[in-house]
Amino acid sequence: MKHTTYPLHVAGLVRDLPICRVNDNLYIGAFVIFGDVELTECCARDLLKVAPEHDIIITAESKGIPLAYEMAKQSGNNRYLIARKIPKLYMKNVFTVKVNSITTAKEQTLCIDEEDANFMKGKRVLIVDDVISTGESLYVVEQLVEKAGGNIVGKMAILAEGDAQERPDIIYLEKLPLFHPDGTVME
């Protein structure tokens, strides 16, 4: 019997994730916090309970943005940073790093500008994302923070998928399994 959804239990909530094809042999549970205010608030709350002391939060565009916003809001910070996919017109003296992600078909660039770099210089920086899988996006954000002179104090995600589940340097709320083409969990 083919499974088309996976029931994820996280932050005291349950969400049925659609199982989506990455390639012929690999399927993933599509976790999307966009539009789900309750999920975003509850995950931010639970991550903050275990977050290291930090001065600023940064995330990669775009799925981590609601989480970074809500974590900043709940922790009383009035600012968070976004590593953008492309430089925007208002950005000056842009730092860029390239990335390949499991959920994106082609190479991406992530960037920050001089204002954000100056803001995080010497500060304790917490990197957050919705899901860490291959760790490529996380690695690129780490490089941007280091280039800017920020001090990385933690790396967090709502979910860890695949090999990321075994990384001792990542704090996460729940594991997200990978799936076979028939929707069964890979062991």
C-alpha cells in the first residue's frame, strides 16, 4: 500500500506531511511552515527553550523566515537577519556564497550586505532553519556569518532529516525520516 502522507508530531502538534519525490529512489516529507501560524509559534517557543544565549538570529531565505521572525519576536529581539538568494537593490557591498540544496534543482547563491555584516560583527549569532537535511544551506550561512565576523553560538532547526540527525552540532526538535518510493520510511 502506497503512503502519500506522513504524520509528524512536533512541538505538541500533529501535521500530515505530503510525501514528495526527490528522485526515483528518494522521497521526502514536505514540511512547510508558511501559512501555519500555530506551528510556527509552537516550534519557535520550543526551540527557544533549548537555544544557546544569542544576540541575533539569521536564516537562509526563504522557508526559515517565519521561524526566525517568530523566534526573534518571542525572545524580545527587534531584528533578525536573512541570507538572501539574490542581492536586492537596497543591498550595498554584498557578501556571497554558493549552495546546492536537496530541495532546489540548481545551485543557489546566498548573500548578505555590509549593513547586516556590520550588525552581526562580534555578536553571538544563532543560525536557524526549518529543516536541515544535507547541511549545505547551513554551511553557506555559517560561511557568511564568519566572513562578517559574527560568532556562531548555535545551529538549530525544527527538523533534522537524513544524515543531519546524527550531527552533534545541530539542535533540533524532531527527526524527519526519508522515504522509499512506496512511502515507507527508510531505516
